Amino acid sequence: MDNQRNLILAVVLCLAMLLGFDFVMGRVYPQPTVTQTAKHEVREAATTATAAKHIRDGGLVDPVEQALEVRDLSSALASPQRIRIDAKELAGSINPVGARIDDVVLKTHRQTVKKDSGPVRLFSPSGTPAQHFAQFGWVGPQGMAIPTPDTVWQVQGTALTQATPVTLSWDNGQGQLFTIRFAIDEFYMLTVDQTVVNRGTAAVTVRPYGFLNRTSRTASQDTWNVQSGPIGNFDGSVSFGTNYKDVDEDKLVTAKGRPNWIGFTDIYWLSVLVPQDGATATGDWRALGNETYRADMLYNPVTVAPGAQASRTTRLFAGAKESRVLDHYENGGISNFGLAIDWGWFRWLMYPIFALLKSLYSITGNFGVAIILLTVIVRAIMFPVAQKQFASMAQMRAVQPKMKALQERYKDDKAKLQGEMAKLYKDEGVNPLAGCLPIFLQIPIFFALYKTLMVSIEMRHKPFVAWIQDLSAPDPLMILNGFGLLPFTPPTFLSLGILALLLGITMWLQFRLNPAAMDPVQQQVFSIMPWMMMFVMAPFASGLLIYWITSNLLTVAQQQYLYSRHPQLKQQIAKDKEDKARAAERGVKG
């Protein structure tokens, strides 16, 4: 009767966990999706420093809001005056009105795994549903004409390519000539040279700036373990502590320290400004309203004498967070640029796992196969630990009669029992925690692989076999909707796919080979655990399930081998199962 009650309690707890899991997973481990807004009217804040702005308290004042309707992307990009961008990794255009970089797509990254999917769009013009753009300019004293968002710049050059830079120029009619020169490299970095030539008779003081404007409506979701939103490196330390909600609440978040780079990140994409080496600048993020935000990078004032000129060079990264590319720029002098990928607490373990995965991928050409080989390597490294675990299990089984005798003798004296049990373990050379060691060792490896699959773009859209075309996404074939034949998507905790089912079966096989727990309640929980974990793991990345399934199969093979080395343990397990079956039969007859 007690066993039945305990079993019912265990089942109820498991069901409660599953029902609450969908709620928790949506907030703690969301999938890296990008949402698009419906086409409806929105208003955005004016997003540029103009002549009407001035320096106040060492920074830019909040902009004056302007009412703009959402524009269709095609019409926003329809101007024939746009300057084409055609680089190795980037395509798009620059708007000569306002000198905005507001049209950028990534040539080598697609929106979905479908063959006809278009490239990922990173930058979009102001007023479009996914607005995201960069702009460069100057803040000047009152009375001095400086470029505005409506300024039409003169263009020198026909297209921005790796071999051909483009220069925009504008004469303010007061003796000052402003120029912005754009160049681009083989990856995702633009170099922007801002120059003021003073042809007047008096010195002028200006403050060069750059900013990034974006909406959060198309941002990936920020979670406790993956940063999506404002990001920056200040005085050599990367900040992951600010999100869009923080900026909304404070309206203005000023960076603490000198910015090494500042901007916005999604899980896979990054847009940041990198100030000129040796130049003093400040950085902040501000909320412009209507889910629109701006990252500012403002240089200290520069005084330009008559007949002289002054320049500031800013780099703009707008692209994918590919590890090798970020490391390339970090090696080139951009502090901690590789940490724009939110590796998290276990990055000391994630780096070697990621490096090994990439090496295995370069050999096999398939990330799924690379994950399987990684699992084999991990299990091989941990095999000596598993041997000790089985030896400990055999020792524990050998001393069970003595343990039961102590439990019976001191059942009314818990303190004495604990002391005698500890003495028994010491005399017999038994470590009761040795069996838990492999589990504790695998936890950081499992979490590191989970984070690697989630944040590394190298595994985005990477196929394995047949229906698994994206190892970073959940299994797309779900049992409850007929493997996609029925027009509905099951809730997360019921999204059982083929991989989740295989996980449950392999874990059940593994548990069947384990020694039965002495506590009946533990036995009941262990019998439910494989099927509970099948539901729990179903929404996780396919690559993670492949790792776990492979690990389970290797564990089964390893157990069979080690049982051959410890036949007394296998015999004891068989005896335990027979005793359990007899007890169950007696319970039914009673």
C-alpha cells in the first residue's frame, strides 16, 4: 500500500514538472527565433544629431520625436541615388541622404533552411518594420551648419567594394567641408573616416559621433544565460548586464568606462561601433520610444584651426558572430571581440569542445557525425572513471548484508547508525559517492555543449541526415501532428519527435542494466525517469539529443563490458529483479 502511494506521488510530481516545463522553457531556454512585426502604423523617434542639438552635460540630448509611418522595404530602397555595397560577405546600399548605412544583407547566411530562402537582412531603413541602421556625423556649436538627416551628400565612387572605397562630401557654405569615407574588408567590418576641413578664418570645435539605431521588435529573445540586446566592451571588460527593458526603464544608460566597442547583439548577429585607437570617447544606450533604441559613441570635442583639418576613424562591424572572424579582429587589436559570443560561465570548457567539434567537422563534413565522434571521445576519456564507478557498485553490493544488519540494529538511533555506516565504508574501502562522479563530470560537458549549440552560428542550419536539417533547432518531426502532416504545432512539453523517443528508449535500456535501488520509491522514480526525460528534452536542439542518445548507447555497451569484468554485480542485479518480481506477484495475490 505504501509503495502504491509513493508511486502515485512520484507520477503526480512528474506530471507537475512536465506541465510547468513548457512555461519555464519558454523563458529560460527559448529558441533563437526572430519575430517580424505586422504591417501597421508605428511612430519612431528622430534618430540623428542635427544642428539643433548641442552639447549638454558632456553628451547628446534626447532627440525630438518625429511621427513616421512604417514604410515598405522595397519603396524605402527604391531610390536610384543609393550607393551599392557589394563585398565578399555583405551586400546592400548606402543612402546618400543623411549618409546612412541602412541596407545590409549577409550573403552567406540564409533566413531559413529552405533552398529558396533569401539572405539574412541585418540593416533596414528608418521607418521600416525591422529598422536597423548606422549613421555618422558631428555635433557643432549653435550657429554652425552641420549635416542633418536630410542632407544630400555628394558622392565620389560608384560602389563600395573591398577594392573601391566611397567618399561622401558636403560643404556647409560657412567655410567647412565635411567628408565621410567608407571602406570595407573581406568580412563584416567597415572603416569610416570622418573629416572636417576648415577653410574659414576662425577655429571651429566639433564632436564627431557614430550611432546605431535599431528596433527590438525583430530582436532575438534575451534570457538569463544568452545575451540579446545592448552589448559593449568597456575598459577591457565585456558587459552583458544591460537589456532593452533596462534601457526602457532608465531612458539613458551610460557606459561605465571607455568604450572599446558598443552596440547591439542578437544570438547570431552583431552590430557595434569601434572607436579610433587612442581617441577619447563616451558610450551610452538610450530609449527612443516605440521599441526603438540607439547606441551612441561620441568623441571628445575636436578644435580645427583655420586651414587645418581633423579626422576620426571609426569601425563598424555589421555581420554574423562567426568565431574565427571575431577572433581575427581580436587578434588585430579589438579588445575581447571574441566574447561578443555569449559563451557564459563554462567558456573554459566550451572553447575546447567547440574547437574539437570544428576539427571533427573539417574531417567528416557533417556536424552530426562530429557530435557523435565527440561523444565517443568524451566517453573514452571518462572510461576509467566508469570503471571505478562499477567497482564501487560491486563493493556496495558486497557490503549490503552488513549495511542491512546495521540498519536493523540501530534503527532507533540515527546518529549511531551514521557513525557505524561511515566506519563500515572505511573498513571495507567503499566510497558511496563514487557512483555519482560520472554524472557530476558530465553536467558541465552537457551544459557546455548545449550552450555551444545555442550560440555558435557555425552549427546554425547545419544538417545531419534525412529530416534533421538544422542541428541547432528541435526535431521538426513531431509524433502528435503526424510528423508534420497535421496542421498544428503541439505545445512544447508534448512536442515529441523521433529523437526524443529514441532518447527515452535508450535511457530505459541503460536504466534496466543498472542495479536496482534499495529504496522502493527510488526504484519507482527510476522506472519513470526515462519517459519523463523524453518529454523534458524534446524541445532541445537536435544536436544535443544526438549527443545524449549516443552517450546512452555507449553507456549500454560499456555496462555490458564492465559486467563481464564484475560478474558478481550482474548476478546480484538479476537476483534483485527476481526478488522484485516475486514481491510484486505476492502483492497482486494479496
